[in-house]
Amino acid sequence: MLEVRDAYASVASKSGKETPEEIALDAARKAGGHPYMIQLVGYYMWRAAEQRGSRIIESCDVSTGESDALLAFYEAICAPLYYGLRSPQRFFIEAMAKDGDAPSKVSDIAERTGRTTSWAAKYRASLIREHVIESAGYGNRALLHAALRRLSTQRNPLARRVAEKTLAAPHNLLPGRTSAQTKTLPIVAKT
């Protein structure tokens, strides 16, 4: 996190802007350690300060940067991935999202979906194999990337905007992904 903070401050300085250390650290936290989010938050917070005509990046710029970055992340990564999944995989993800930041247990997913544990284990394995979720270790647990969780719950207003913008109807799927494309998607991260 400190490396990201220092990178934000350095890049801002090279472009004629100043980022106080605590503001840069807040931006680093909001990026969540994901390489693409780090780029997006930095870019959008810089633009927010630029639009205000300020050479100092402030907390309001970080907040704006995070909101804009999340929207861009949803549109570029999460929405195509989520809507490219098969229906049972999305059902599994939606059940996982109810755990928030905590790892999900296969038995809890089975109970929430009204399916068997073998059904839940099958789709857990397929989602891990496709790099959509990652195992959180022994005990049939898995973690879901925070941005994908937000999209799958549809409670977040940004996620709703992306879903509405990305798809004309909720049952229209984006073109499927090949195995090679899936492995290059950088969305798997522990939250």
C-alpha cells in the first residue's frame, strides 16, 4: 500500500500536481491493491483535481476518482465477466455475495440456493477454474472480488447503472469468453 501511495505522489508531482501523503494513502486504500484499479483511481483523481482547476489533489478528488474508477472497472471487467457466466454460475455468485467480505462456505451457498452441496461444489470448482473466484483455503471456501460482489448484488447504484447501460435486458448475455480470455482477466483478488 505504501508503494502505491508513493507512486501516486510521484506521478502527481511529475505532472505538476501535489498529493499530500494522507490523501495518497487514502487513494491507495480505495484502489484495493488491484493493478487496474490503481491506474484508474490515480487517473480519475488527477482528472478531478484538473477539472476543479487545482494543482493539489484533495480528498474530494479521491472520492470522485474512486467512483469514476469503479464505474470504469465495472464496465471493462466485471459486467462482461458476470454476464458472460452461465446462469448457474451467476446464481452461485449472487449467493456468495451475501457473505460480504467474508469467505463463503459451499454448504451456505447450497442452502441459500436450495441446491445440493455437490451442485454448489461443482459450480465453485468451475468458477475457480475460470479465475472468477479464488479458493480461500481448506474447507470449501472461496472469495469473491469486491467489485464483482457489488455488481452481483445490484444494490450499488453504480452497479445498477452499469447493468442498465451494458445490457438492454437482464437476460441478454455478452459473447462468451474462451478459456484463454478468462485467464487474462485480472479480477481475482482477495478482499
